[in-house]
Amino acid sequence: MSQTLTAYQYGIRARNALWAIFFFMGVVSMAWVPRIPEIKEAVGLTNSQLGLVFIGSTIGAVLGAQLAGRAIHTFGTKKVISVAVLVMPVGLIGMASARTFTQLFFALFVLGFGYANLDITSNTVAVEVENLVDRKWMVSFHGCWSTGAFATTVLGGSIANFVEPRENLIGIALVSILCFIPLSRYMLPPDLDNHKGDHEDSSAKIPLFGKKTVPLWWMGFGMLGGMIAEGSASDWGALLLKDSMGIGKGLNAAAFASFSLAMIISRFSGDWALTKFGPAATVRIGGYGGALIWGSAIAIAVPLSDSHPLPAFIIINIGFAAAGLGIGPMFPAFILAASRIPGIAPGVAIARVGVTGIAGYFIGPTITGFLADIFSLPVAMFYPVALLAMAGFLSRVIKV
């Protein structure tokens, strides 16, 4: 192995780059969240039509995650990540320029495809960095994602009255491209990224069903619950505050800002929590506790907003914050559990679990939209609340 750096040094260098990559992944993927009400109005969409638009990102994410594991196993993480970092911002530029349902649908498809590839690949690198350096950083990597999501939400909300969504999103996309390209060069070299798995019997081809894949399915459904809750909080939070509680432009981004800030806290403390309490207990407490508080807050705050808007505003933000605290460690916990299943290449196992979870992140808001048109948005939000509780229940499949 000819290299100028030691394996440890390569691991540290990749860790530093991953912190920044996860940050910008959060920035790009969530940049449109505070501008959703304006984009929805500009394109002329109903709640159910907006939900249908989200299917574009769902299809892109499922295809992207499905291809990511095989691509990692074939080409290595560094090559895959070098392409994925360009696709996401292109999707964001498309969203900024969209003027029709079809254009917005396709832009979300591109964003979802790039996001899934980058997310699966970055998590695969993160697992190997932990192995090389023998330190735990997985949850903090996702904390950087949440920091980026929070920053872009606050930025979008604060400039909503002064800058149009188009300029906002294109500016973020261009800055992200300029940062992503050099960062991707600091990933692990092919002889250290272990993309073929820890052992010779690790396989890149695993059956869809079978005894070996049962744990992956349950982990995927557990992740699905958490990701549906996260996706619905991000994509419908601003509309819940605007349409159901009468909270104006800018301030209606507060719910997701509270959610993101709480998720940052839970993720930067998550490595400690996973070590002290164990991944299963951490996910279980977060799922049950987050669902209970979030659901109670929606049930109380929405009807209260007519007569007491300020207390209602505070209560709804507490609910979204509780959801963020609970969801924060879930994705990393399920990813780590999947990567340690014997006989399956880590990248392939992560991709199999991730394709289910990431699909939930994108398809969850679609279902929420349909439920909102049938019933109402506050009622529809109890769907992601219930799925968050399901994620807590499925913590029992985590064995690490």
C-alpha cells in the first residue's frame, strides 16, 4: 500500500471533510423548506398536488439509494461521492427555476437521486472512518447535517421578505458546488474505504427476502418511521403554522427551525447517548417520547391559536423540538446496526436499509398531503407522529 499518509491520518482527514460534507448536504436538501409556501403558491398547487410533487423526490431517492450500494462496491466511495456532490445542487437549481408541476417534479427527482447517493456513500465512509480511527463520530456527522439544515432554514426565513426563492436557492446551490468539489477529494483512498466488506465472504449481492435479510427489513422499517416523521416535519411544518395557525411569512419557518435545533443538540450528544444507554434504548425513548409530546402539542396548539396565538406558537415549537430530539439519533443508530451484520458488505447493507428509510423521508410528506386534503393538515400530522412511535417500537431489532 503506497501512501504518503498513515491509515490513521487518512481517517482523520476524511473525518474532517465528512463534517463539512454532511453540513452542506443538510444545507442543500433543506434549502427550499422555508420557501415551500411561496413555491407552492407560485406554481399553483393544492396540498395533494404538492404531495404528488414529493413523489418525484421519492422515486429519485429510491433509485439513487438502490444504485448507491452497487456503485460503491464496484467503484469505491471516493468516485461515487465525487459525482453525487454535483447532482444535488443541480436539482436545487431546477427547483428554483420551476414554474410548472412537471418541472418541479423533475427537479425534486434529481435532488432526491443525488441526495440518496451522497447520503448512502457518506455514511459508508463514516463507518470506515470510525473503524480506522477507533472513535465514535457517526451521530455527530448527522449533527453537522442538522446544523446545515437549521442554518439554511433560518437563512431562508430571515430573508423571505427581501429575497425571492429563485435567488435564494440558486445562490445556495452555487456556493455548495464550490465547497463540495474540493471536499470530495479528501475521502478515503480505494485501499482503505473497505467498500468490498470486512471479510472475503461479504457479499454485494443479497436476496430481496430471506433469513439473512430479515434484520435489514426491520431496521429499514424502523428507519422509515423516523424518516417519515422527519420529512413531514420539514415539508409541512411551515404550512401547518401558516394555514392552520395563521402565522405569517418568515415566522412560519419557526417549527422546522425548532425541530432542527433540537436535532442538532440530540445528534451532537448522540454518540455519548448511544455509548451510555445503548442504541436500542436511545431509539426507543426517542420514538415514544417524541411522538407523545409532538402529538400532544399539535392537538393543543392548533385550536388554541385562534384565541391565544402566542402560547400556541410556543407550544407547537416545543412539540417540534421534542420530535427533533427523539429522531436525532435514529438514522445513525440503524445505519451502524446495518453495517455490522456479518456476511454483507457494509455499503450494501447500508444501502438496503437506507433505501427504505430515505424513501420514507420523501414519500411520507406525499401521504401527509393526501391526508391533509381528505381531512385537514393538523389531523394529517398525526400520521408521522404515529410512525415516530413505530420507530421506537422497532428499536428492538438493533443488536449493537
